[in-house]
Amino acid sequence: MTVTECDLERDRALIVETLARHLTPQSDEARFDWLYMRNPAGRARAWVARDRDTRQVIGMAAAFPRLIDVGEERIAGWILGDFCIAGYARSLGPALTLQRACLEVVESGAGTVCYDFPSQQMMAVFRRLGIGAFKDVIRWAKPVRVDRKVTERLGESFLSSGACVVGNLALRVVDRIRKTDTGLDIAVRDAPCDDEFSKWSQEVAAPSWILLARSPEYLNWRYRSHPLVPVEIVTARRFGKLVGYAAFHRTGHDGVIADVCGGTDWSVSQALVDSLIALFRERGVSTISAHLVDGHPASPVFEACGFHPRERIPLVVHVSQKRPDLGHAVHTLDWLIMSGDRDT
């Protein structure tokens, strides 16, 4: 097997086809343009693995650039993704070779850190490369309507309809009792993010945090321009001034809070989460989920809003050997990672 880096312009069709065949049916030209070419942090890098004899493509992997604020330093980093291997070639050898090529993007000087959210199968690959799980990312979940669960157990009947009314009312009352008035104006934002978001981000930056740089260009690309998922943004304002925002979307009966940023004033984050609970409930969502890295400073906010921890997935972080000082910061500062910080 041989591994070579792709030319994104020349190999566009090859990448789209390989991903559609071995990873996701959602792979198309629109996804490629958005994810690989239009990222405001720069273009992606991709590698393909070929059978040495037939030259047939048997897998690929990619790295997507991110600007990351590590305390008071902004660094260039990468998130790994779009890793796939043909079913007949899924042995440890090809996976190791491909993943090693991705990690070289850090050691080559093109960035200083990369991270990934691997499956349990991929964790075996990382362990063979000497990289263990850094932290877990936890899915926090909250039921806001009981209709789906009741119907699954009782079917559609007069009895189930009555149970749904009582159950939904109970959930709504609990949230109303807990909710406090913060004096914030919270509303869905229809316009693109602008320089106001840059100014706010600079004002609330904390030297003890590690988080992705959230420029308006990044927010508009990551959320408003997403070709597959219609992501919306709500803003929180106090006397007209932006003090926080959240990004969210819906998949069927399930709602997802992809990003919550309220600075160091956690009452702002809680008000944003409360507003999304009410919004999702009115839109008929059954369950709301939010993925937060273990130890995320906002975890108590979600717990206070009635969310409960569910399954976990590993977070892997690899730091360039040329930056041992950065490695120390990575292990001591607070990571603010949510599902919005993934590749797609």
C-alpha cells in the first residue's frame, strides 16, 4: 500500500467518490467545497491510500485547519476527519499508515496541535501510534416532550394522548419553576455574524481556556453556510450589547445544542440554554442533546438546566514534539469543546 497527498483541485472527484463509497452518502460537491475549500482558516489536506499492485484507492483521510486560542496564544491547529478504509482492506496496517500521514501535518510545521473524536475501533489505531485518549466528550441529554416514548409503549390511543398531555405539562412546569429572569434579550439571529462577534470574543477571552477562535467569518462558515445541516444562532444581549450566543439545529425529533458561548458569566450561558429548551419544546422536539468535553466549565450549567450525562466518546489530542511548552498548557488549561467544534 502507498499513501500520497491529494491535490484538492485535481482530485476533487476522487475524494467525493471515495467518501461516498466508504464513509457517508452525504459526500457530494457541495460538502467538498464547504469543508475542504472554503474554510476561513485555510484549505483542508487529504491523503489517499492505494493498493500497491492495482493502484486502486482503498482509503483516505483528511485534516481540516482551525485557529485555536490556547490561553493568550493563538496557534494553528488541525482537526482530523473523513477517515475511511474499504471493507476488504480494514486491517490495522493500512489504518496506521494513513493516520500516521495525518499526524505528520503537525510535525511538519504546518500546525502545532491536532485533535480527533475517534470511534473505539480507531482508538486502537491511535494507541498503536502511542496516543491515548486525552479526555472524554460526554453527551448530555434532556427530555422536553414525552410523546415519542409514550407512543412507543402505549401506541396511539386516548390513553396515550392523555399521558402525553400530563407528562409534557410536568416537564414544562419544572423548567418554569427553575428558570430565573436575567434581564437578557434573547432572539434568533437572521443576519450573518459581523464584527460585533469579534469584539465580544476578545472581551471575554480567558487565559485559562483552550477553545477554537470564533471569528465572524468562522461562525458564518461553520454554521450559517453548512450545506447539510440547517444551523441557527440565538444571541443574548444586555441593553443592546452582545453578551453571548448559541448555535443549534434539529434532526427529526431530536434537538442539538452545538455551541454555547456566554463568556465567564455563566448566567448568560444558562439563559441561552433555557431559551433553547423553550424553543425546541415549541418546535415539537422530544430530546435535546449537547456534547461537552469532560470538565467543560459549562457542564454545571447543563446539569442545572436538567440535562443528564449519557454516553461518552474519546477525544484525542496530539501536540508537536517541537512545542513541549504547549503540551503542558494542553494538559492544564480548561478545554471548551462542544459538537460544533467537530469537522462536520
